[in-house]
Amino acid sequence: MLRALLTPALVLSLTAGPLVTASTAAPAEARGRHTPTVSVAVDSATPTEGDRLRFTGTVSGPARGARVRLQEQQAGPWRVVDAGKVTRSGRYKLAATAVEGVATYRVKVLKKKRLRKATSATLEVTGQAAQGPPLSFYSLRRLRVDLGELVDTFRDDRDLGALAPDSQLHDYAQRWSVEQAAEDTVLTRETFADAPAGFEVTVEHTMLSGTPREAMAELESAAADLLTADALWLGVGMSRRDDDSGYWTITLATGAPDVPGPKDEESVRQQILEQTNDYRAQHGLSPLVLMDQMTTVAQDWSRYMAETGDFSHNPDYAQQIPPGWRAAGENIAVGYSEDAVVDAWYASPGHKANMLGDYTHIGIGYATTSDDGTPYYTQNFARY
């Protein structure tokens, strides 16, 4: 149970190909210690972010057993990312994980009894942004969150205020995306007279695009006025096509809308389902299927708790859900907003275990008290 306070890598190919190499010039030896020549090569100069980079090279002179350090620099000081030793043949192998953007690498040899310390020349590696999952991976909530974060990062880099997502504006944008999908073409809205009460739409952009990252790239190239607009609120809509692209609507608005009242049961149920399946997807788990009969059990229990104030587990849910299940579980919560309850369950180990459990179906209940609107939630899980 959960109660709220009311103040609440891709491995790079090893096939033959060009190597990026660099080496230091051999300085003169002095005082009986050898100053080595350090060569370095990397297997890819343009990897994808997250790929494993392999660095190899040689150290001249009596270098057997000498310690070597791989250092990386990217908009900051040098940092050690791997360490090793020189082999009998004078060679070494080191590795690092590719980062997005330009990073500079060098190999440093530490001094030993007959060896001076030395450093290789530097190598530049340009990491490409990871492609990420396809559009079909995202729930509508997840793509809204991801695109919103990308937009806010863009605005923060330019000292502009962050945009607050709003469920009413999301719904407004979504209806237009659905209309575009019905016409199978990108449409521009001629008027915003039907925008939700209290909002004044500042700017809107529609497009056919793919993942949130791809949509953001198009916004940067074709809709810079939207990204830098004087606005407070963000609404995002997207209706998918079969080719893993979708009709996007990005709506920005000003105004100070009234705080909306409680959502209807079906809207809250769908929101909780999407958020729960988002967390399961992050752990590589299949989505739960909403079962009507289980939802009836969960809804009846939420309504019971709201009417009686008895915040407790349903002692009979296992007998009330359809028979034939092989495992079952239940989460309940009270007092959280519909936007926060799933995150609160996820932050609690026992409730998280249910959300990520070996289940196939879910039932979701939501009810509020008649006096002050305190919300009560129920999740029933089962494996069939």
C-alpha cells in the first residue's frame, strides 16, 4: 500500500579498415633512463555514442610491465578512462565508451626504473548520436516527456524559460494530429479559437516525422521561431502511421489556466496504464493488457475505499478476478495526483516489484471522495 501526505553497445567491427593513428617523436635518452616513443591507434574515428572504442599501440624501449593510462578530454580536464600494462612485446590494449560529440584521447606511460614517463600524440574521435529505439517503442506519454525534455534543453542553453506540459494542451494538440492522420497529410490549423479556455496559443508547428530526437532535429531546422517563442505551456500530439512515422503537432501557449478538476475514470485509467507500461518497457518487459473484468474488481475496491475511508488491501481480489491465473498481486494508493501515483509506486520497492512482475494483465481502479475529492487508486495484476 502507499499513502501520500496531503501536503504532498554496439561492438564495432573488427574487419580490415583504416585506423586513426598518432605517435610522439622519439626524444633523446638522458641519465640512463629511456624516453619512449608512444604510438596510439583507435579502431573508429566516428563511432556511435555508446560503442566500445579499442585503443592499441606500442611503447619503445624497456617498457615491459610499464603502466599505461588512457585519458579522455571533452570540454573539461583530462580524465582517466582505462588503465593497463605494456606486454613483453611492447604493446598495450585499452578501451573506452564512445561519447556524443568530439572527444580527445591520449595514452600516458608512467615512469619506472629504466623508463621515463611519456605521452602519445592526441587523437580526436567524433561520436555520433545514438539512433535510439523506433517510434513504435514509445507510448504517447513517453514521447511527450522526451520531446519536452529536448525542447527545454534547447531553451535552457539560450537562457529561455522552460515550458510546462499541460494535459489540456496535450489533448488539443492530439486531436489535430488525429485529424491529420485521417486526411493522411500535414495540416496547418487556420484558427486557435477552439483552444482550451484560459490558453492563448502563441505558435504551433505540424509535421510528419519519427522519434522525439528526429522531431526535435526538424524543429531546430524548420521551426526555430517555435523553439524560442515567448510561451509558458507546451502541448504535444502525435498520431502514428504504419511506416514508423507519425503526424506531430507541437502547440505553445501563454495564459494562466485554472487548475483542472479531477479527470474522469477512463482518462486516469489510461494514464496509469501507459505510465506502468513505460516503466516495464524500460526494463525490457512486455506491456500489461488491461482486462475489463479485472478493472471492475479494481474499480469496485477504489470506490469502496473512497466511500468508507478504509485504506487497505482487498482481501478477496484473488477470488474476484477471473479464474485461471497463475500469479496475482495488488497495489493501492491514496492522496497522490494522477500524474504522480505511478512514479510513487515505482519508488517503493514492494509496489515496484508488482509493476515489473511476471504478469500479463492488469485491472485499474480510480475513485474520489465526495467531500474533498481525495483520490484512491487500485492496481490488480495477474498472469494468465
